[in-house]
Amino acid sequence: MTPSDDNIQKLKIRKARKSDIPVLLGFLASLALHVSGSPPQTLKKKERKRLQDILAAALVDEDKLVVVAELPESGVVGMGYIYVWRSQGIWEQAGDQEFKTGVIDDIWIEPEYRQLGIFSAILNELVRFADLRGGQELMLEYSVSNKEAEAVWTGLGFKTTGVRAAAFT
């Protein structure tokens, strides 16, 4: 269903609830498939349970925020997840300092609802959360194969500062 302009005006960004977890699991699976370029697959029960536990814990952690984008006629069409990461300064001369980084973990908008301003609305809420928690910087990761994400994030001023290498053990 293509959303109408009137429906988009009624977009609501709200904190996710426990009842949203099944939809959020679907979004996370879609994101993983999008990044890997894999055909549709079903999550293993063990992985589904692991993700459910992570999301449920995030919903009650004051340093984490999961939001959903909801449209009246369509329901939940997107999500965003951020957490505040605390680290101590490493230089003796600096004394005791705590640095706070807002880590944007996942953002997903269903494909038919992209280019409608939903991403910006979610991102604004995530940035506001990090700011309210004293975040001094924002950090995120995306797969180098996800050219769509790269274009969006670099267009917003994010700069690559490192590459995380991974290998199967």
C-alpha cells in the first residue's frame, strides 16, 4: 500500500513496546538479508530467541532506545535503535573523564515507505535521545556492501573512521 500525503502527516515516532517485538524481529531479519544480499530466509529459533531477549532488555534499559515509526493505516513501518556507550579517558593527564557516545545500532524503513521523511524523523529522535544522555558523538556501523546506507550516512556528514574486519572462527 502506498501511503497518502495525509497519512504521512500522521506519522508517529514512538518508543517501542514489548508487543512490537515480533515486527522488530522481522525488520532486523530484513535488514540482515538486505545487507547480505541473500534471498528470503527464516531465522533459526535460537537466533530469534536471542534477538527477542536483546530487544526486550533494550526496552527497559535507560541508556537504550528503540523507536518505531507508525502510520495510522499501515501500522509499524520502520524502527531505529540507539544506545549510549560510556568509556573512560585513557590519558593520565586528562584525569577522570567519562565519554559518552550515541551508537546507532539499526535503522530500518520498509522499502515501500522510503523517501517519505520517515528516516529523518527516526534519526531526529535517536539524536535527541543521545543528546539528552550527554552523548558527545554519534557512531554507527554499516556493511561496506550496503551502498544505500553509505550514501545516506555520508550525505548526513558521517565520515568513515575505521573498518571492522570479521571472519568466521
